[in-house]
Amino acid sequence: MKASSIYGDEKPNPACRHLMRFGAEVAADGTRFRLWAPKHGRIDLIVEGGTPVPMLANGDGWHELDVAGVGAGGRYAFVLPNGEVIPDPASRFQPDDIDGQSEVVDASSFVWHWRCQGRSWHGRPWHEAVIYELHIGSFTPEGTWAAAATKLGHLCDLGVTVLQIMPVAEFFGDFNWGYDGSFWFAPAACYGQPDDFRRFVDAAHRHGLMVTLDVVLNHFGAEGNHWVKIAPIFTDKHENLWGEAVNFDDEGSEIVRRLVIDAALHWLIEYDLDGLRLDSAHMMLDDSHPHILEELAASIRALRGERHTHLIIENSDNGERWLARRPNGEPLHYHAQWNDDLHHVIHCLVTGENTGYFADFDPEKGRSDMLGRAFAEGFVYQGEYKQWEKMRRGELSRGLPPAAFVHFMQSHDQIGNRLKGDRVAALAPPEAIRAWIGLYLLSPQIPMLFMGEEWSASTPFPFFSSTRDDKRRTVECSRREELKATPEHDDPDKPEVSAALDPTDPATYALAKLKWDEIDAAEHRDWLGFYRSLIALRKAEIVPLLPRIGGFAANYEMNGPRAATVRWQLDDGSMLVLRTNLGEDERVLGHDAGRTLWSIGKVEAGLYGPWSVRWSLLA
């Protein structure tokens, strides 16, 4: 059903359709079906449950067929030589889950309301970004795009400017974090129709909110990967966390690389998104030149040069080269990376947890300058050896601007990769939490909230993944093994992994759903007001400074492992100054005559009490 317009003069938008070699493409008189299946000399096509019809093989692994009279909404599938019927691996929609037939989608028929009045949305510049990470399924009780759209007013009032959606590529069943998707072009049917996704983005843009999507282009989920049956999608040249690596540099890799690039462009263009976050980019293993990450970024920027398109990576290797800047300050490849290093350092100081991977980030046992270095230079590890990981990590990052890093207190990983999915508010005193919030929301690094954090939501966010009944026990045991690599496993004061929630249980998924009525309680209203005031202060005082802070602009001083002074020099010689004490004892950090932008805790004539923070601007 076509969406009703609040603007009138509704017109479809062919420009919002990405033409690609893969999948089903609607034409004026029908649909062209294409499948890359070099492992087979013959592929048959079934349309609307009819008789299988042989497709035309061009000798290059491609099979295609034009079918008149078939348009959007038509159902189809492919038949392999052994008789197996499979959906289109490049399907744009799987209405009946991963094993059902695929549905033809015509993105150009959608009416974008803001364009109906001749409006033009070009996004917002990166320095204005205040990111809000959310999971569509657990963001509201209904778990749909339509329900999430009803909360856009709340997010706008909060002051965030970027919605970062956790992955939505089609997965098995009714609930999943999203990192097990196998259909790289199809939004999960449990959240609604593809046009529901578009309506959500359209509504967000009308609120002045950018929308970015977390995408997984380094592996396929354990269920539903039909590519492996028909094409050289994997290579044994590399091995990643999930087994065989995606084929970026072996025989047949040219088409696989195109598949990855088309998947990214498809989300950006057909859903009018403002950016992407690449999950575990360090697992996109490629020994060829150019590296797939370079080619991907270049392809996106070449096609989207007329508007702001923000590319974020998760990269455990801490590769500075992917965040490098051009002379004008614009990113050469990617805008920013999640700064796990800074998160881990502050988490150790605030919660006292220092086991597992946090062991490499305890300033009281390792390098004593971690806090200052992470604020001033981004990465704590810039080629140094990590004892817990038993390897060297990182590249020199002092030359990067602070906006090349995303600073956060909570994320889906840091909450969900715990036995019970508990939030940080359950791990530290309120005064420590408030100090941390003031640090990351006013930092010149780009801040990111996790859904519900703004009112100190009581709901956990445990890992969840719907699974076939005969595999539930295997998935549960595998998850417990994974949790043995997390900090809680090495902490004698924490529960054993046997106490972890069952990720395959629908009840675990239900626990993650936000309780929006909590906002009405006085305690939660206070937290919400605290967040709103700090984000408003950021917009007024910090955001205007960010374009004026480049690389090599920061220095820091330490007064013990828990207290630091960090200075960022602006282009006119003035300085943004942070002084903070994240300890239980008072510290002398000195005083400057600058204008105080914000402070919390005891700050008196250079004496800083426990959990104290002061941001100032020194002319």
C-alpha cells in the first residue's frame, strides 16, 4: 500500500534505485532476473509458483532471464541442477524467512515525502554528529520500523543527530542481534516491509536526524548462506573468526568484491541512508591491491559526492591509515572508528573491572598514561605489545583529529557481551557514571549513546539469536565458550559462564526490550534531563570548535593513573582543556583562567575531588 503524503504531489523517485548485476531488477514491461552461479551450467527460474524455466547462461557464470508481466511483489526462486530450490542470495526481501521464496522489490516506486516539496536532504556534517545506537527489534515493544518512528520526537528532543541502526539483513527466525544475516540486500521481514524502513528514514530526515546502518560484510550467518552452493564466495587463503573468509583476493574475487560494494551502495541509495558502520572491518582480509576497504570507500564517495555520507569502521587492529585525512581535513577513506581503547580505560577506572581484555587497559597495572593518551591521541596501543592478547596492536594516531574517534560509555558489544547483558549503571556508583557521561558527551571525539542509556534504562541487553530447535543447544554452548574470553570469566567475584542467559530463548529477547514508561519515574526523568542538558551544551560550545581541531593538536599530563589534564589547541591558538580525576582521592591538577564550560564534583582552585571533571576554554 502506498504511504499517504503530508506534502501532496507524490512522485516516485527513480534516483533512489541502485541498478546492479545481482538479483531482480524491475523494468518497464517486466523483471530481469540474474544469478551469478559459476558452479553450475544450468539454473532454472520459478516465478509465482509456476513451472521451472531454464535461464540463459552466458558462459561467464551468469544466468539471466527477462520475464514479462512480473513486477514488485512477485515471488520467485531458483532451481539448482540437483533439484534443490533456493531463494535469491541477492534478494531484496524475504517475506517468509530465509528458506522462503524471494520477493521482487522496486525501490524507485517509493514516495519520499521531503522530495515532494522540492526539498533536498544532504545530511549533516560529521562534526555535528551525536550518535544513538539502537536495535529495531528491542527499541520498542512492537519491534518494528513503524513503532520506532513514533519515538523520533523523543530522539530529536534528546538532541542526538545520528541514528545508528544495528544490522537488519535477513536472518533466521524472529529475533537476532543482526550479525548473523545471510541476505546482504534484504531487510529483516520481522521488522516490517522494505518500504517501512524507507518511511522510517524519511521521517527521521524530516526531524533533521541522519540514519546510518551497521552492515556485516565480513561473513555470512550460519543459516541461509546459499552463495556457497553456487559461487566461490569463500577462500581458504585466509581464516577469520567465523571460519573461511569472504573471497576478496582469490579466484572469482572480482565478482565477490562487486557484490560487497553493491550491497553497501544498495543500502545507501535505496534507503537514502546517511552512512554505514562496517562491523569488524579487520576481518575483511585481503592481500590484493587496492584493499577491499579502500575500494569500497572510494566507490561510495564517487557515487555520493553531492551529500554527506559518513563511513565508520570497527577495527580491532587500530589501523590509522583507514582514518587518514586529506589536506582539507576530509577523510581519505573513513570518517571514524569506535574508540574501544578509551572506553576500556575509563571502564576499568569507573567499575574496577580489570580482568579479561580489560587487563590490557588497567592504568594502575600497565601504562600509567593511558587515560591522557586515549583522550589526546585516540589509540592507547600504537604498536605496543598487549599482554593479554599476546600481540602488538595499533598504529601511530597522534596525527588524527579527535573527530576520527567515536567515544562511548556503552554499546551493544560492551553491554551484550556480558553474562546477563547488564548495563554499566549496575556496575558503578552514580557519581562515577555522571563523570563519565560528562567526559564523553563533551569530548571533541564524537559521542555515541546506546538506546535507553539517556534515562538509565533498567533493561539489560543480552545477546539473543533465534535458532532452529535442533541447534539451540549447540548455539547456547558455543556462546558460553565465547564468554570465557570476556572479563567476567576471569573475575572470581563474577558468576560462572554457566549462569549466562540462553541466547536462543525468546524470553532473553524479551528482556532486552526497552520499557518506555520508565521515563515517567522521577529518577529516570532526572537522568534524561542530565543527558539533554549536556548534549545541548555540546551543540552550543563543543561542536563549533571541532572543525578547528586538527591532528597533532593535543597534549596531556598525568597526575597518577587516574587523573589527567588534556589540552587541544585550536587554529587560533586558543585551547579546549579537560581536567579530570577518576579516583577516590583528591588530586592537585592545577588551574587555568579559562572560561568554565562545565564541571562536576569538587573543583576548587586546582584541587579536584573524587569523580570530578572540568571542561574549559582558554583564549
